[in-house]
Amino acid sequence: MKNSLETKLGFFVFLAILAAWAIVETLGGAEFLHRGYHVSALFDTVQDLKVGDSVKEAGVEIGRVEHIVLATNKVRVIMKLHADAIAKTDSAASIKFTGLMGQNYVAISFGTPEAPAVLDGAELATETQPDLNAVMARLNDAATGIQNLTKSFTPDTLNNLMGPLVDFVKQNSGHLGSAISNIDNVTGQIASGQGTVGKLIYDQRLYNTALETVTNIQDTVSQARQVVTDVSHGQGTIGKLITDDRLYNETTASMTNLNQILQKINDGQGTIGKLVNDQEFYRNAKLTLQKVDKATEGLEDEGPLTVLGIMANNLF
């Protein structure tokens, strides 16, 4: 009997301890037994966040809220993260909720892969989330506005709004019926491939022609691209003209030589230079032409020997 009572008592104590441990673990009270490190964040409002609430990263719990204290115009939330949890220096903390009636928690973003991990006691940046109360207040205002709008639609108001439209439909019912019938005929013709629009939609030859035109344009573009590529690689006449340094050097040398020749002519050097710049040569040439002109006067009435004698006499 004694052994049975002790067994039952021991089993009851075990269940009580197990239940107490489960309750404490659920509420986060046993977090002090876990190894980890602390980080903090400053928020404008914690939105009913409580000590013991979860700290999550991508939805996975990585710690618990340990303390919530007021700072200067801010609220500081101190969190204890698991030893294997990794938060980066550019990670950001925000307060979120699991649903309209759910529990709040602190969400920590991953941060960038190249950023270093935070150390114990580090302060994370924060992101402001919409306040649920403010969202609900806006929804309430919107619902109130819709309600007031529906109240404004009295039978008289609806009659004032819809009356002119109804009168217009009644007065033009025949025209509207004809217009609808015409639209039905047009759509039927288009569906059967009649008319310009119908042929544009259903004529296979037009499609083939358009496809062939597009193909030709694509081929032309491809050829143009190939020509540009060949020119850029120095192939062909134009490519060599553009990219061949020897042609550039030879053209430069030719222009230099031409410039030197023109400079010599301008300075009166050489035969052509003297022809262009020597005034004495110009006068002699002019005098010779005058003598030739005199010598040719009256040649039409003279014989060949007489002509030769006259020309020799005038020239010499």
C-alpha cells in the first residue's frame, strides 16, 4: 500500500514538474537557461509587445524579448538571441503580428551576406510598421464614408440621376436597336472573313506576306550587322579605308608632299612656279601671242611660201 501511494505521489509530482516546465517554456520564462547573446532596438511604439514574445528571422524563432524599457521618446526592446542565431550589422528589427488577433513578435531581417555579424550588446536598426490601431481607424473611416454615401442615394436622388438616361433610351430605342443590329452584322462579316478587317484577320495569304516581309527585314538587318562587323574588323574596301594605318600614313604623306609642291609653286620655284609667278614670262608670252596674231592677219589671200615668210618676219 505504501509503495503504491509513493508511486502515485511521485508520478503526480513528475507530471506537475513537466506541466510547469511546459508552461514556463511556452511563456519564454526559461530563456535564461539557454546560451545566447543580447541585442537591442529602439522603437517609436512596441504595439502591445510583451516580455517573452518571440524574436524571429524569416519566420523561424531565434530568441525572445527579455526587457522592454522606456528611453528618451523611444522604447528600447532588449532581446536575447540563441547562440547559433546570426544577425548582421545591417539587419533591421520590426514589430509584426501573426494575425488580427495574433501575438506580436520582433522580426529581424537577414542583412547582406558580406556584412559582419553583430556582437553582444549591439543595437539594431529598426523599420516602422503600420500601427494596427491606425489601420483599423482608417478602415472604420472608410466604412463610415461608404455608409454615408449609400444613405445619400434616396429614391429621388436615383430618379434624378437615372431619369435622363432612361428618357434618352426610350426616345432613341429605335436608333439604338438599329445600331446594335448593324454592329451585329459587322461583327458577323468580320467573323466570316468578309471586308477589309475580316481579311486582315482571317486571310492566310496576308499573314504569309507579312511574315515574309518581316523575314526579309530581319535578313536585311542581319546583313547590315554583318557588314558593320566586317568593317569594324577591317575587312573589305571600306574596312581597310577605316582601319588600315598604312593607308592613313600614305594619305598623310601624299598630302604633305602635295602641300610642299604647292608651297614651291607659290614661292615661284620650278618650271610651274615660274610660269605662275614670273611676270617677265607673262609679258613675253603676251608679246608672242600679239606677233602671232599679226602674222595670221591676211593669210587667207597669200600662198604657203608667202605665209611662211610673213610668219618668220613677224616672229624674228
